[in-house]
Amino acid sequence: MTARLGADAALMAYENRQQDYGDAAANLSRIGEVWGTIMGTPPMPPDTVALMLCGMKVVRATRRVNRDDLVDAVAYLMLTDDIREDAT
């Protein structure tokens, strides 16, 4: 991973998206609740939601050249790591 990709992902995860959507862990928790309701299962944990969104970005990156998909994928991995670190 280039330093620029990591820096851009950190900016996305910790500044841009925070301003738009609020606290990432809380937002991912709400998404997990909605997904659980739709699937008829318990809520999905926020770290799992982040990994699934990362997976979506990876799939998109295999179909087209769009750097934003890579930035978003790395940002979701960073958020996954943060959520897991906060849980310990």
C-alpha cells in the first residue's frame, strides 16, 4: 500500500465520512441493525459490516479502474481495526 493511499483512506475514514455520517462505529452498528432486520437475523456487528463493505469495494475494484474503491476498501479495513481495538 502506498503512503498516499493510506493517507487518503485515513482522511476518508476519520474526517470526510465522520462529517457526513457521524461516528463510524455507531453508523456501522445502525447498518448492522438494518441488515439484521432485513435478513431476519440478529444485528450484524459493526466490524463485520465494515468488512462486508470492504469486500464490496474489492469486487467493484476488480470490474473497473477507480481509485476511490481502493481508498474506501482501505478505510473500511482501518475502521474494522479501530472497532476491534476498542472492543478489547
